[in-house]
Amino acid sequence: MIYLDYAATTPMTDTAIAAYAEAAKTVYGNTSSLHDAGGSASFLLENARTRVAKKLGVNRDGVIFTGSGTEGNLLAILSLARAGEGRHVITSAAEHTSVHAAMNTLEREGYLITKLPLDENGLVDVEILENSIREDTVLISIQHVNSEIGTIQPVEQIAKIARQNNILFHVDCVQSFCKLPIKQFAKDVDAITVSAHKVGGPKGCGAIYMNPRKRTVPVFPGVTHERGLRGGTVDLPAIVAMVTAMEQFTYELEKFKLYRNRLKEILNDTCCIFIEAEDEQQLPSICGLCINGVEGQMVMLKLNEAGIGISTGSACDINSSSGTKAILAMGNSLSKARQFFRVSFGDGTTEEHIEKLGESLRIIGEELCL
């Protein structure tokens, strides 16, 4: 199988697996226990917290380990929104499912949610966002990189607007973690979400940064782990594996640009259409595409028969029949949204993989394109 679904998850690296096994075998104490075994575990946990903080460029006291990016988004958004006095939240219509889940929860509690559209390039319009701010706006939540089409949102500009208006700002960095600079805006935001399994770490592990200078209301009051924001004994082996993978992960930007451009060359005179922004606002390793008249699920199945693994969008939306959120947020029809499919590159991707993918898509287009 040629695996081209790295935006959904990445293979766990050998070093991360080894780190996990070593921690599980030798540092098995509960990090909250007061005996020596617990002290050793606590030391390892706090060391990992420091390393994540260094990677993000934030205060280590604000780093909270979670069970996933989904959980991180839910905890960050609900904790921040409920702590404020306002009842209005701004997000985009193309956020991850977990963000929409948090917004739906707030809406049931009486909050007004403004969901911004994406422009023709798949980007949030900063002017529209600024004009959407009200006196009672308490939180803005915008992802750094869209998980479906790979567009890079103008989070630095949004951070400045949020700061000027004294509004809390949460950024979902699950797709940009270790791939794009985060430090340059981290000091100006109030919450950041990251995940381990997008960078060669284990599934079921992630982290959030919550500005320790800002008030939060825990989603589950009374828990004692992770600064009272997340209950349950931490999965120390997974956390150790996460920071190991994080520090070894490299993102080959220029190589992925070449792969993307090569794929576009192969598909230049076909029915395949790329859904993308300009180069400087596009993560090259995530390619959103459509073939006119062909449902994305059909493309995915045809490619799977050819030994190529892709997706029809975010893995968290696999049971949705409404198409992808990004395409709909750009103002496209439901039928076009259902034509969407996603290809994403990673460390194991080669030029030969791109060539085979391109030729396979050409064949599919010739057979099925309207």
C-alpha cells in the first residue's frame, strides 16, 4: 500500500516506540504518588512539559497533556469561553469536528456563535472577522492549517485583532505542529492545541497550552491532575513518546512543494481540480482535489484498489454524508463537496508514489469524469 493519508495520522517512529516501551517498563509509578517510583515518574512528566513548552515558545506552567487533539480543542474552548463574561464566540465554518462540537455545546448554553465563511482561496477574511466582533465577544477560535485543504490561516493577524479587543484567542495547531513556526504568534494567543500522532508519536496523546495568566473554568470541576483541567492518571509512556517524536520530526517543505508541483503537472490537462491557496498560504503536503462529476468516495475506493491510500477529508468526518466542511465553507454546492478527496504526503512519500498516484488519477478521470 502506498500510504498518502498523513494528515489523518502518521506511522509511529521506531524511536518513539522504543521510548514508549522504555518508559512503560522502567518508570511505571503514578506521577501523583509520593514514593520514589512516583517521584521518578513526576520528574519525567515535568521534563516532557518543559520540552513541549520550549517547542511552542510558551510558559511551561500552561502546558496540559491531553488524550488527543479533539479533547484538547474541547477543553480549551469550553474552559476559556465559560470563564469570560461575554456570550459571543467567533470561529470559522471549516474548523475541525471537535471545534464544532464545542461550539454546539456553547450554543445550547445560550452563546451566540458566528461561523465565518472561507474565501475562494480557502482563507478566513480578516476584515469580515474584525467586523464580526461585538461588545460581548469572549473568544475567537481559528485553526492554523485547515486539515482538509491545507490552507494556512492568518492567525498572526487575528491574534493582534484579538489582543487589541481584549478577546481570548484559541488556535488549533494540530496540522501545523512541528511543520510551521508557531513561536512567532504563541506569545499572543491564549490557547494552542497539538497532537502526537500527526508527527510520528502515539495515538491517544496530545497537549494544549492554556495561558496561565487567564482564568479558566474546568469542564470537569474537582479533578486534580494537570492543573485541574483534565482528570485521570496521565499516560506517561505516551507523553514520553510524544516528545521524542516531536523533537525528531522534520518537515521537508521544499521536497513537498516539488511533489505537489509534480502532481499538478501530471494532472494539468485532466478533470482533476486542486482546491488551494497561493503558495505562501498553502501547506504543500495537504492536497485537496475534486474530479468533476465523480464522488470523492469513488476516487478513494478506486485508488485503494490500485494500492494507494488517501481519504475523502478529515478522518473524524468519515461517517458524514454532507461532504467536507472546507468546501462548503467556500460557498460550493453539496454535490461539489461530495466530489472532494484529500491526498497528504509524509516522510515515507517518494517521487515514485507521486508518479503512480498521478497516473492512477488520470485513468480514473478518463473513465469517470463528466
